[in-house]
Amino acid sequence: PRSTQSRSSAASDVYKRQGYSTLFKFPSLKSTTLKLSVLWFNLFFVYYGLAFSLDSLGAELHLNLLFLGLSETIACLIAAPIKVKKNRISSFTISMIIMTLGCFFLVFFPLPEECLSIHVFCYQRYINLFLATVVKFGITIFKSVLITCTTEVYPTTVRSLGFGWNMTVGRFGNTIMPLFVAYMQKNSVNPLIPFGGLGTVSYTHLRAHETPEHLVCRLLLEK
């Protein structure tokens, strides 16, 4: 029917007119994009910063990688029921508390220089490793919830644009993160400690839309 073709043509025109500028054109979209950009930047910064900071935990890199990998696997399995049973704010809060506490407790267990040798037993090395696995656990749950939340809060017509924009912002954090880690290590500061501050920033900026029960695709109809 002609009416159906007209609606299909109109919907196609709506999609074609969308660009990254659309994410900042409407108040609600701009607010959503800015808030998610902060979260994605912090996600990539902490997630990959943890991998670049492994040598700060001691000389046993293979052991560090093993435990961090196990922590991430367990977190991925736990994240699914958390997203189903908890709302988005609660899910983010749980993951941020875990990550932030893990980072801040590292302040009380600095790693002496002799602990950098694999031939010297040092309890601080294992405490640091445990706290690093806690941080990995928290940031992995945060990542899983953030991916789901990002696909939910954007209207259908700009969903892929919004996801792509936030991934790009996150990659920027990933780009500058090695410089930050190198600076911290040069000044004999565990790079994981400041990551707890980013967790606090993420929670402060977090005002995500509650969407577990509102998953219906919607068109961008704002004026």
C-alpha cells in the first residue's frame, strides 16, 4: 500500500539525517551522551590500565595474569544475574564500590623494592595481587552493565551512533593511559591507587536512566 511505502520512506529519511551532532542536538540526548562518555572513558582507562600495571604488583607476571583472568571470568558469569535482578543504578553502585575499595586499600600495602624480586618472599606482593583481582572483578561487572545500559538508553535511530561515540571516547582514555601509568611508576606510586579516584568520579557522574523494564525501541521524536 502507498501509505506503508510513505511511512517506510519517512523512517528511512529519519535514519539518514542522523549524525554525531544529533547526540548533542537535544537536551536529553546531550545529557545522556556526556554522562556515558565519562563512564566509558573511565572504563577503558581503568580496565587497560590494570593490564599495564601488572609489573607494579611484583615480578610474577604469569601469576598476576592467571589470577586476573580468573577474576574476569568469574565476574562475567556473575554480571548476567546481577543485570537481571538489580536495576542499573544498583548494578553500577555495586561494581564501583568493589573497584574503588580495592584501589584505595592498596594505599596501606605499599610494595617494597625487595618484593620486586621473584626470589624473595613478600606478603605485600600477594595482598597487592588479591586487591588487583578485586579491582578486575569490579571493573568487569561495570563493563558488562555499561554495555547493556548504553544500548538501552539511546533511541533506535541513534543507538549505533551513541555506542560508537562512547567507544571512541573510551579509546582516547586507553591511549593516554600508558603515559599516566609510566608517570606513576616513575614517581614510585602504584598506578592502581588513583584508579579508585576514577571510580568515585564515575559514581558521582552516574545518573543513568532506569531501563530494565523499558526495552521497547523508540524513534527520536524530540523537537
